Amino acid sequence: ARSDRAHRYRVYDDEMLEGVKERMDLHNDLHRVIKNNELALLYQPKIEISTGRIVSAEALVRWNHPTKGLISPDRFVFLAEETGLILDIGDWCISEACRQLADWQQQDVGPVRIAVNLSPRQFTDRSLPHRLQALINHHQLQGSVLELEVTESTLLDDTDRAIKMMQQICSMDVHFAMDDFGTGYASFDYLKRYPFSTLKIDRSFIMHMCSSEREGSIVQSMIEMGHQLGLVVVAEGVEEQEQADSLKAMGCDFIQGFLYSRPVSAQELQKLLVEQPFS
Ligand code: C2E
Ligand code: CA
Ligand code: CA
Ligand code: CA
């Protein structure tokens, strides 16, 4: 029995070692990600429930690794956050989104807005508003075509400074969405104090909203509260028609999820935008 146990431990160790090794490999490769042009944005449409039209899309980053293939942000964003590389990666995402918006503007595709995810480190960077403005000017965009999605953890650090920075960015007509609403400790407090214009109900609530009456009521209350605060409400992770129907009945404004579309390439989104019937 003893050697059995020793054997088990060794297997476990090997697995841990593999994990550490993968982390280190990715970590080393991450430094070259921008120079080697290995990042890509996918876009997931947000549908306006009342019209069924795509009015906006969330940009979701992917790492196109030369040997490991497509790597999802859950595997490298936290690494990049630890090393500070997220600043460069975040910059790349925002500027790529702006470039794409300008491209669509020139081709008369749309109108569509793009929402970019911001990570905590990016929010500690005081030059963010200035650089955003420079990008908007460079691409001749209106601020209102850009949206920034932030979670509670993004804002944790320095409340006053975060609010000030958000206000600065809002004055450029760039709007903020509170992402993953309901998963943090003080979601309501954040909505009250920070200049958000959109609330995104986390997927975990949507998942059970039709099978559990309690979860259904929670979603309903979030929508009502959001509207009372003058916010637009988005439900994320909508996978079932039944969920979409209930959300519509509850007065939710936008839905996003696999039911309508998975995250797709810019070309595919463009196709969806061009093909949708004129309102
Ligand atoms: P998130 O902001 O909550 O993004 C939504 C995630 O849910 C995306 O995963 C999306 O593909 C997935 N999703 C959308 N609809 C459905 C659905 O109906 N069912 C299910 N099961 N999943 C759905 P993804 O693209 O892997 O992104 C994961 C997380 O990585 C994001 O969560 C976000 O926190 C982070 N992330 C993605 N792109 C960026 C980025 O450019 N910068 C930063 N800082 N973080 C990013
Ligand atoms: Ca998001
Ligand atoms: Ca989210
Ligand atoms: Ca989420």
C-alpha cells in the first residue's frame, strides 16, 4: 500500500510539474506575442432584443500560438497581468478594435459599436484616457463607438482615482459596462458610485434562470434595478431560446451568447452585419 501511495504522489507531482512547465513556456512565449503578431480579436455580437439586430459586439482576445494553436484568454491573461505585459496586450486590443471600427466605417458597414475588456493593470495606468483619445483621433472615430467592459476587480484599487479616470474617459463619450454583474462582493455599491451606462448580468445567473424560480426572480430584479438606475441591461451567456424568451418578457435590452452566435472573426461579423435586414 505504501509504494502505491508513493506512486500516486509521483504522478501528482509530474502533473504539477507539467502545469508549471506549461506556465513557464507560455510565459516565455508571451513576450514575443505582439512582435510576432500572434494576437487576434474575435467578436461576439450583442443583439437588441426589441429589433433582433446586432448593434454591438464584444472583442475577445485570442493567442494564435505557433505550435500550441489557439489559446483562450483564460490561459494567458492572468499571466500577462502578473508580468505587466497585459499593458501591451491591452493596448493592442484597443488599437486593433479602433482600426477595425475605422475600416467598417470606411466601408459603410454598421453602425456597430465594439466593447473591449479592460484588465485591472490597465486601470492603474494614468495615461489610458490620453492614449484612448489619441487612438480615437487617429482613426477619426466618435467615442461612442467604443465601450469598455470592466469587472469589480478592475476597480478595487483606488476608488477615487478610478472614478476620476472613468469620468475622464466618459467625457470622450466612451461608455462603461459593468461586466460579470452579480459575481462580486459589492456589485450594487459599484453601480451606484461609478459612471456605468451598461450592466451585464453574469452568465451564471442566466444559466439557471429557467430551471430555478429563485434565479429567475434574481435576474428579473437585476433588470429592474438596472433600468431604475438608467442603465442598459445585457444578459451574457444566453444559450437557450427559452432564456431569450424570458429575458424579452422581463424587458432585458440586449442578449449575447451562443444561442445567437459564438465569437467570430471580423470578416464573419461583417457578413452578419451586412446581411441583417435594414430596420
Ligand atoms: P467575459 O468578459 O465574461 O467574456 C465572455 C466569455 O464567455 C467569452 O469567453 C465568451 O466566449 C464566453 N461566452 C459567450 N457566450 C457564451 C455562452 O452562451 N455560453 C458559454 N458557455 N460561454 C459563452 P472567452 O472569449 O474565452 O473569454 C474569457 C474571459 O477572458 C472573458 O470573460 C474576459 O474576462 C477575458 N478576456 C477576453 N478578452 C480579453 C481582452 O481583450 N482583455 C482582457 N483583459 N480580458 C479579456
Ligand atoms: Ca466581458
Ligand atoms: Ca462577462
Ligand atoms: Ca462572465
